[in-house]
Amino acid sequence: MIEKITIVPNDVLLFRESRPFFAGESHVARSLFPLPQTIAGALRSFILVNGNFSEKAKKCAGYKKEEPEFEIVGVFPVIEREEVVATPINVVKNNCKISVVKPGEFKDRLFLPHEGKPAGGFIPFDMLMKILSEKIDNSIKPKKIPREKRIGIALDSTKTALEGHLYTVEFLRMDAISVWIKDWCWEKRGGTFKVGGESRFASFYTEPLELSFGSVEGKRLFLYFATPTILGRDAVDSILRKIEDVTNGRKPQLHLSVFGKPIPISGWDYAKNKPKGVKHAIPPGSLFFMGFDAPVALPKYLKLGALTKLGYGLTFVGVW
């Protein structure tokens, strides 16, 4: 059963971008919506601390393991009290008009017509469901996560301000963060914990997720990447192999991958006490179009690639 954990910040939150920041050298610390593993890490830490590092807590959190016992299906921001997802890359803005661009054909190959630039931002989950089912009502209005800048100054070991070390931090101000989760293995279904940088706190509560996922059928289907997806260098082949497995050997006849800029993913290996190697993920909002010689049925959502229990690899299936 999939449940939803709603994380409500006590104040603004900070999830810094990956490049280094040093006061006095880089004067602006920017914040991005967190990677799924960041939220997974916060929940795993909560379990360990709340369980006083008991064997039960270690097992549930996956202590010194790559993944926990529970699975994070996806992580999404809540803006203006709406759960939102990354805007698909084929939702474009052209002369203030926002529209959904469909693939065209040229010499038996698919391409995405150039009709403006990607709109970016986030759209409500119910709007995504309309796009996936081709029920588009031309009312797409992408949203952005509100940001708030605050000024600080670096301090030395005696808490004295350092000259020339003034800096600006860009925080995120979200209503909440929505986490879809399976097999939540801890008895506490709510609490307060640290999230992100600067020891910012948030509270969370768990509730049933009232969503039903069936199957999608058609000759022309596409995948929408809802969370970052780690597929490695043979990303296209990995996707095709997954589709063949799900459809019992029905290989797509044609495909078009429309991926955004890869996201570098790393972290700290607590078991080995050293940095993890860098992986690259397909960003949310990316698309993968497929065609079949006869209608096929695919599950409404699939998990692809590596580290899926940490929230990576969530894709939804649509028709085009």
C-alpha cells in the first residue's frame, strides 16, 4: 500500500546546489528542490534517533546500507496547497502562449517540433494526468517554488564576524513536501526532524494516499519522468529492455528520447566513511516516446534504473 508523508516546514528550507560555497568567495548560496535521497536520508535519520539506534531502527532505516527497508515512491513540492510535479519538457511557451507539443515524423523518424522554449516550473498533479491522457484544456499555468533571500556573515571560532565574508542565502518557502512511500516500517507515523541545511526543522504526518493506478493501453505511448532517474550510459537501451520485460517481449518500433540536462548525484558513504562516486540522472520532466505495431498495456507507473527505494526512477505512462 502506498501512503503519503506530508512534511511541513517550520520556516524556510535550504537544499544547496552541488557546487561548493565559501563565504567571501562565492557570495550566493542557492537552493534547489531536494533530491529524493535527501528526504530519504532525513527520514532514515529520524528513525535511527527516534529508535535510539536499536536493532529494529537500524533494520528499518537500512543502517550502513545503500537503501532502507521502506521505499520512497516519489517526492514532490506542495505549492499553494497543491501537490505539483515538474512540467513536462514538451510543454512550451511561445509568445506568452503555453501549449503541449506532440512529436512529428520526418523520414520515418520522430522529432519534437521547435515551437518556443520549455515552460519549466511545476504543474498540479491532476494537470499532469490530463496531459498523459491527452485531455488537455489549454489552462496550463506552471508554478514556481517561492524563494526568499537572507543575508548572513561568516563567523570565526570565537563567533566574531569575519571582514569581507558577507553572503546571501536563497531559501525555499514551500507549503509542504509530499512523499509517497511504501512499506513504512516504523511505528511512529509523525514527528519533528531536521531537513536540509542549517539544521532547519519540519514536522511530518502520515496518511493513506487516495490514488488508484491501473494500466494504460495504446499503440503510441510515452514515459514521463516524475523523479530523477539513474540509468547509466545506456539509458535508451535500459528503457527499451524494461518495456520489453513489462510487455512480454513487445519491443517498441520507434522511440524519441527528450531528456533534460543530467543531474549529478553523489553523497557520503557512512559505512566506508568516504564520498560516494558521482552518478548522473535524467531530470524530472523528461520524456520518452514509443510506438508499437499493435496496442499494448503498460502499468500507469513504472520504476526504472538504480536506487529506486530512495525515490529515484518514478515514471508515468501516457498516450500521444
